[in-house]
Amino acid sequence: MENNKIIELLSVDIYQRDNLILSDINLTINAGEFVYVTGKVGTGKSSLIKTLNAELPLQKGIGEVAGFNLQNIKHKAISQLRRKLGVVFQDFRLLPDRNVFDNLEFVLKATGWRNR
């Protein structure tokens, strides 16, 4: 993967258990790009994001996210990958006792970001 590519999927099939959800996906996202994943219910958006987050194993194809090879990522490395990949889910998954600013501040502190 080239240095400016943050995400690259080549000929990827995405499965939920034994069910093929997405077939022959090719995707490249470069550093600095901001990407929305939209579509109708049941079209594979969540499965795609779960694959990029290493929640779902990559069973077929080539995938790399933030320098991590999705085919052979170790369990210990998954949290490191997720710290490098910013995902905002449709339900936001915010801590209910905090406002949006406090949620962001919590994540930044927990992941070691410094004031810049």
C-alpha cells in the first residue's frame, strides 16, 4: 500500500458468518479524505465498517487499514487499528452522561492525544 493510502481493499468479499454480504469490493481512501458510507437498510454498510474495524474477519481479498494487514491482524493490534481509524456510527455510541464535547475529550485523552 502506498504511503498516502489509509484504506485499501482489493477484490474483497465480506461475510457475516457464512453469508456473503458484499462481493468483489475495491476501495481506496487516501489521507485527508472524509468519506460517508450511505445506502439502504441491509445493503452491507455496517458489514463494510466492521471489516475495516476488524470486527469481522477478512476472509477473501486483500485489505489494509492504517498500515494494518486485515488478513493476519493479531487480536492485540485491533485496538491500535481502531485508534487510528475514526468512525462515527449512526447511533453515535456516545456516553449518555456527557455532551458531545465531553465525549470527544474523553476519547482523545483515553487515546493519548495532546492539546495542539
